[in-house]
Amino acid sequence: MDKLIQRIYIAVLLALAALLTYYFVRYRDVVETSAPKMGSELLTAVPTADSPELVTGENGWTGRIHIDGVTGKYCHLIFYTIHQTVEVYHGAECIYSMSPSPKNTFAKTPGCVWNDILLTEDVNGADLYLKLTPTYPNLTFGLPDFYLGEKGSIVKVQLGKELFSVIVSLILIAVGISFAGYVFYNRKNSEVDKSLALLGLLASQVGLYRVADSSLSKMLFHGLPIVSLMPFIALMMVTIPFVLFMKGLYTTKDFKIWYVPCWLSLGIMTLALFLQFFNIVDFREILKPIFAVLLLGIGVVFVMAIVEVRRSGFNAKLRSNLLGMLLVAMGVSFDAGTYYFTNGRRITAFVILGFLLYAIALAVTLFKESGALITAGKGAHSMENLAYHDKLTGVYNRAAFIVDTDPYVVDPENYAVAVLDLNNLKYCNDHLGHEVGDQYIRDASEIIKNTFGTIGSCYRMGGDEFYILIPKGGKAAAREQQETMDKMVEEYNQKNTTFKMGIACGYARFDNRIDYDLNSTAKRADQLMYQNKEEMKSMDHQEVRR
């Protein structure tokens, strides 16, 4: 079930990425102004803000602002609107307007926009009349702050308000990407906790939500309304990685309730894509269902926490997890309170900072657990090597052959077995010493691995006897390797005068008419090996007589 949800989630994520790319390329606002936009200079002038008297109307807000003190050619009127179209008049002349481009066939909002009006001295002492029209019905926002002054100073004021929040969010995105990258890099390591990827995705989505929601991003990507829709997209994508990650931390993984918010979230995402694509409803307009599913996911996590306490007790892992969630909840409360009491004019970074600390703490815990598993896995792998490998030669041993030929696991059809035996090993041990005998075994093992080892697995069955298990092997391949082995043995004997190496060989293919299993095949190969050994001894006697 987890993999199915994740695959559908990834498919929706790719569809959203394609839609975002299209928006980024094609989606623009139309900004018209009677005065050309000039470059800005970072002067020491201090911006001033006027308090306009605006009257709420049925079709939006209208009002006037008195302009005074305009000197020089770099005086700007700058204000930030949220999903509103703008018209600014000087007398009967419209000197500025901002609305979505007619080419925006996939969305109807201009987004959140920094409106920048370059003023000339002829408006000094006059009134400017404004009309702000909300894009979405029944969705109104507080009046923006109007800044009058040098552009660089106005930007500096905004940087002071949101820079810390943006930096923390970017760090959170970088941390999330590093988590996901770590899991991808170690994807073949079963000891690495794959839930780190979910945590990384969750952290990246939360960080992206706050970065895209900041007015600084709108200042950087001016005229791109898609940036204003990205916070809702990021928020919409948060539920599934959040629920699946928390599910992995609990022992209540078998409860079906975990999947309820996941499936609902997938449904909301699919519906939102459909409605957005056909320009029926923007992502912003389905914010309530998005929040409802997210709150449902949070509720499921808390309910499962209670079940976890009853099942496993209030353990250390659960305590740290709930403490982190409480930290994030406190950050959310503080940020929401600040946003409410400042009428949306000020954004703090406590929730992002809290989530960053929570994500890092969880990651440290998971890294420690993964490290312990990796260490244990290395130990287990080392024990496995000792159990199934011959210490002297490094090839597999008799225990490994028994496992690899288990008739309940391995189908012997199409297998062949070669049996090899070292001649004169006893003579080496008795007359030249066991060190020379061990060297004989090691050198012979290298030759066997370089020949028969290229077509099958090598096993030292004990003493001077070796088995080769050849999958999909036939006598032709074994005969070819034997010929190559004999040549290598001959070359070895020409260089080594201490003892004479000889390797007898026999091989047989599994035959279900006469063989019960591969051990039966090995016995037939063993008989052929002894025939080869006798032939080799006979040839040695003939050479001695000569």
C-alpha cells in the first residue's frame, strides 16, 4: 500500500512539475505604466509611508493617496498586493495598471505582486486614485502598506523584515535535499533507513512553502504569478510524506487509518490539477480542503501516538517525537498570532526554525540507528564470510556448497559439476613441509579460479579436493577450461622446481534419469576425476622410465 501511494504521489508530483514549468515559461502579468522604469540606486533617502483613505466597494477597494515631496527622478510608490488587480490614476489618466495576461489560459490571478510606480515631479502635491480588485470572490485582504521614496531603501526595509525567515527556509530545503540525496546514494544498502527520504521531501516542501510565500520571492521573480501559486502547491504536497514518515516511526504500521489522509490528499491533488488545468478553480481557491486534509493527517498522527503509548508505553523515541511536534506546533501558533495581529503584514520564522531543529534531531536519531545497523550488518557479513569461505584460499567451502545445492532451493537442471584433486599434496606435506603444501594449495587454487572459476563457483571441499558448480554448463565448456588449466599448470611447473603440480579433473552434467541431486552428479564427476588421476600417474611413470 505504501509503495502504491508513493508511486501515485510521484506521478502527481511530476505532473505538477510539468505544469509549473509551463507556467514559468508562459504565465505573466501585464504591467502598463506611463513612465519608463528606471534603474535603482541605493541612496540614503528614507522612504515614507502615507495612510490612504480607501473606501470598500462591491467590486473591490477604491481610494486616494496624497503625494508630496517627490524630488529627483528616482522616487517610487511601491506597495504589495495579494491576488488583486490594480489601477492607479492621476486625474483622468491611468498611469499604472496590473492584471493577468490574456494569454494566461491556466489561471486567473495575477498572484502576489510588488507594484512599482515611478513618479515624476508633475504629480507632486496631487492625489493618486487607486482601485484594487480581488481576483477571487469573497476573498479580501487588508490594505497594503504604501511606500514612497527611493527604491533601494524600500527594498532594504523589506529585507529586514523577511530575510531571516527566507534564509532559514532555504537551509531547511538544503537539509531536505541532502537527506533525500543520502538515501538515493545508499539506495542499495538495506541498513540505511529509507524514511530519511520522506523526511527530506517533507522538509523541502515545508521550506519551499515558506520561501515561495515570502514577499521577497515575489520581488525577485517579478511578473511571474506562478510563484504565488507555489505555496499552495507545496502545502498540498506535504500531507503524504508527513503521514508516511510518521507511520514509519510507530509500531502501529498495520493500522489502515494511516492511509485515509493519504488517499484523500491524492484525491485533492488530482482534482486540483484538473480544475487548474481547465482554469475552473485556482490552487488558492481550494485552500480549505487542502488544510482540512493536512489537519486530518495531523489528527491521525496524534491518535496513533495515543495507540502507541497504550501498546508500547511512553518510550524515549515517542517522547522525542512528540516534543518535536510540540515545538513545531508552538512555532505555528506564534507565527499565526503574529500574522493575525499585524493583518498579514509581518511574517516570522518560528515554525520554520522549529521544524528545522525537529528535522535535524530526527535525522540524527535515524542516522545513529542506521549506523548501528550498518555496523551490525558488517559484522554479520564478516561472520558469513568466515562461515562460507575457505580461510586458506578464499574460495567457498563445503558449507557453502551444501547451501548452494540445496534441492529445496536450487533446481539442478542445466547444472554441471566439476571435481578437481591436487596430485602429490601428501608428498609435499611429508617431505617438504606443510608450509610448502599450503603454498601448493594456494597456487593451485589461483589456477582453478582463473579457469573453471570463470564459468562457475569454486569450492574447496577439504584437503586437496575442489568442486566447481557450473550453471547452464556443458561438457564442452568444462573441457575447454581443463585444457587451459593444463597449460597453466605446465607453465607453472617450468618455473617452479620445488615440487611438481598436478590437477586431476572430472566433470558431469546433471541427468534426472540417474541423479537424485547435484551431490549424485558430483559423485559421477568424482569417478571421472579418479580416471584422469590414474591417466596422469601412468604418464608420469612413462616419463620416469624414459
